[in-house]
Amino acid sequence: MPAGRPFYITTPIFYVNDVPHIGHAYAEVAADVLARWHRQAGDDTWLLTGTDEHGQKILRTATANGATPKEWTDRLVAEAWHPLLKTIDMSNDDFIRTTDERHESAVKAFISKLHDDGFIYEAEYGGLYCVGCEEFKPESEILDGDGEFAGQKVCAIHGRPLELLQEKNYFFRMSQFQQQLLDLYKERPDFVQPESARNEVVAFVSQGLQDLSISRSTFDWGIPLPWDESHVLYVWVDALLNYITAIGYGADSANFERRWPAYHLVGKDILRFHAVIWPALLLAAGLEVPAGVFGTGWLLVGGEKMSKSKLTGIAPSEITDTFGSDAFRYYFMRAISLGQDGSFSWEDLAARYQAELANGFGNLASRVVAMVRRYFDGVVPASGAVQAADEAVAATVAAAAAAADAAIERFAVHEAIAAVWEIVDVLNGYVTEQEPWALAKDETQRDRLATVLYTAAEGLRALAVLLSPVIPKATTKLWSALGVEGALGALAAQPLRDAGRWGRLPAGVVVGELEALFPRIDDAR
RNA sequence: GGGGCGGUAGCUCAGCCGGUUAGAGCAGAGGACUCAUAAUCCUUGGGUCGCGGGUUCAAGUCCCGCCCGCCCUACCA
């Protein structure tokens, strides 16, 4: 068992009815980078993702497509969602589906406990029902009628009058957790991040909490309530429980104890479910609340929120087909601050790819490796007497590594990358100033040349390690070209928190050929 | 209506508890160099810090009002 402290992080689970777009992929990548970082730093890491497959919408689509809901979701998972993970190079440790038997049985155990302990009761639910939509309408889809329907409430979609219907429902006594939740937000100010998200949650809970209807009986695509199988569990409760059912709640207590609690990375649109309903459910069940809930921002395209309904949705593969998964990961993690909305544009993506990945990092690796091969037949020389400029490089590496780790600790992935990129910039400047090509022309400067190239190569070694959580494919190529696998082991095994310690690259390793890490893309959009 | 967040160079953004001539990256202009992916390095032009008041010796940075954008104000995943 890894010795490090536990780090369990989850992504939102995908509602399989959607088509994957870069918004989904963005959240996945963010969680993946954090997980890879912690994993490589030696923490006892677990990254969970998965799919949310119940609910009326899925039942409807499946039926419309002439399939059973299970056939339909199996197909979507196989054709759209599993492939997405490959597309963006995820390193998830598990993938849970809410249709998994392990999930359903654990959900039943959880909900039975709440029921047995008196947190669930039966009551009439009165709501405005739209015959056209065949469902109860939320406040946001109810309008005041005019014309012939003046004085009545009408459906925002169909424009027809709504009927007041009663339905027997089971309710969760969420209202009694209001104070506990407020205390939680107060005692742990970083429970909900960023602060703007926290403000909204606190404001919401302060207004007062109502009990939550947690069952539906108008359709059957869901998990039946153990004590009343004519009802299925409300999809959101079903979905939230994935975070504990996946790690053995009710089935493998040792593993559950080892992993829980988790950090939840979620889009800010579903923040409330995670920061209010979810902790309330956990409190009721006598479990620990999450370690934290981090709300990510929207991706803006052309200044507007990217959405599935509008045509601004972009498939991740559209980007990776041209730029590759590393560039996808790098771009979204570098250009956007995790908790804020971020602008996406093809121009910006292409510009950063060219300037930062190709000309910055890629070319640096290329020129250093080429010089070691040209001037020392590929054998990394031992460093000679060290000068101030060399020490400055070592100091930059140490500072960058420390700053990056601290930033990751705060979920500030973009700051971590910016910190590491200092090394790229400093190293490019160092090489240009030291002019190894000039030193190479003078036999008496042989020792100096060795020192300069060792310094540059050692800098690359640190970069490979520090960037491996973000651009795993490119750094693996670099690691292989540096020829250190035999001496230091695999890249993924390099202790991340030691990456900044100078001099780990052993002299004498043989550098191999290095293909362009990020080839120029002339057809940039 | 109530609340939150944001409005800083062409673009994307930093600017913590108020303090010297407001910063970075990219884009633009000029120069150096050749190891490298026509890459790199240096220099450089460019901003009424949304608008109007106020507090202060001093405000992008605090207070008030206003304008603009996005979001929340419960049971759609």
C-alpha cells in the first residue's frame, strides 16, 4: 500500500444522453492532471469517473431508438464515453456506471439505512404537470399565461396550461440539515471552492432548505426503492452515490475507509447537488462529508457559454485529431484558471501550440538533445566547474518545482504550469547566452561546454518529470530520448516532489534521437 | 426584486491587507545569433485601469451610485 497520504478525486459522471464535448473533457483532464500529480508524488491516489445512466430522458431516447434503456446506454458508453477517455489520455483508476450491479446494490443499502433511520417519509407531492412534456415542471419552465390562458400557468415549452397533479413521493428530510451545512461552510471555508461558488451555496442554504423528493413512480428506469418497488430513486441521488459505491460502500469497508472522503471536481452548474444535497445525505447516513467540492467554470466560445443545445459544442476529437491529446490537455489547463470561466478559440489554441509547445518546450528539447549528440556523441557529459549562470538554472528549477507543487495543492493547475514554464524560458535563454556552439569550436572550452550541456540536459530531466502529469505522451518520448530509463527508472516512477532537486541526471547516459515533440502545424486554423 | 462574479494594453489575463513612472504572455516593430521544429535571445511602441462621485497625504486596489455582461434565486443529469 502506498505510503503517501490519501488523495481520492472524482469527476462528474457523464449523463450518457449527451454527446461528448470539450466541456466534459475539460473537467476530466483537470481531475486527471491533479490525480497524476498526486500519484506520482507518492500519494495514495484514486481517480474515479463514470456514467450516469438512469432517468426519464434516457428511457425516452432509448424507446425512440427502438432499444431497451440498458441496450441504449451500453451502446453510448461503448461508442462515445469510453473512447473519450482514450482521446484525452485519462488515467482513471476506475469507471463506474450507475447501472453496475455493485452500484445498485450499494445504493439500495444506503437508501434503506436512511429509511430505517427515519430520514425518509412519504407524502403527497403536488406539482404543475405538463401533458405535452409528460412531467412535472420546475419553476423555471412555468410562465404566466396570456390571451385565452390568462390567469393560468402555462408550460414554457408547449405554451399550454399546466394541470395541478398530486403524486405520492418519498421525501428526504434535508431541511433538518440546514444548520449543520451552514456550520460546515463556516468551519471549513475551503469546503466549497472557489469562493464565488461558496458564496452562492451559502446564500442558497441560508434561504432555507426544503425536504427533497427522492422518488419517482411515473417511470421505472432507475433503482427501485427496496421498501416500495413501485418507486425508483430520483436520479440525482442515484448519481451522487456513485462516489461511494465505487469504492466499496456497504461491500468493502476496508477500501472505503482507505479512500473516503473524496475531492469532487464538478461544473458549477451542478454545484448545488454536490455542495448541499450530497453532504446532507452523507450526514444523514453518518458518513464523513467530502474533503472538498471544487466548481469549475464554463468554457466560453465566442463569448458565450458553450452548450450542447446551441451549436457551439465542440467534440474533443476535433482538437486532438489535429493537435494531439497532449496539446488538448496543456491548452485547457494552461489557458484557463480552473475555477473561472475561460475563453476557448481555435486561434488561441493554435497560437499557444505554436509559441509554447512547439517553439518553447519542443524546440528546447530538440536543440539540447541535438547538441549532446553532436558534441559528445550522445553521452551526457559530467558537469565541470559551475558558474553563476549554471547555478541560476538550478535555482530556477528548484523554485519552479516547489511553486508548482504548492499550486497543485490549491487546485491551481494553470499556476502550476506557469511556474514550470519558467524553466522552459530560462533554459532557452541560458542556452542562447552560453552559446555552446561557439564553445564547441574551441578545444580549451571543452570543460565549459560539458557543464553547459549537462546543465541544459538536467533541466530537461526536471521538465520531463514536472510536465508528465500534463503532457504524458511528449514527456515519455523525451524521457526515452534522454536515455535515463535504465539509470532512473520509468518516468511515471520519478518522485514528483523531488523533481526540483538538482543533479539527478547521471552523467554518462546515452541520449538517443528525439523526434519533434510538437511538430509545427502549418495548417493552423 | 434579492444575491454572486466580472468589466485593466489589439487578444487572453495577473495585479494580496490602498503607496514609487500599472504588469505578463501572445500579436506588432527593430536588432543579434545559428545548436534547434524558418526555432532562440535582446530591445521596443501600445492602456481615460466600464462611468460618476466620495474617503485618504496617496485608489485599478476602500465606500456610494450608475451602466454593461454572465450566473444563482431548489427538486431537467
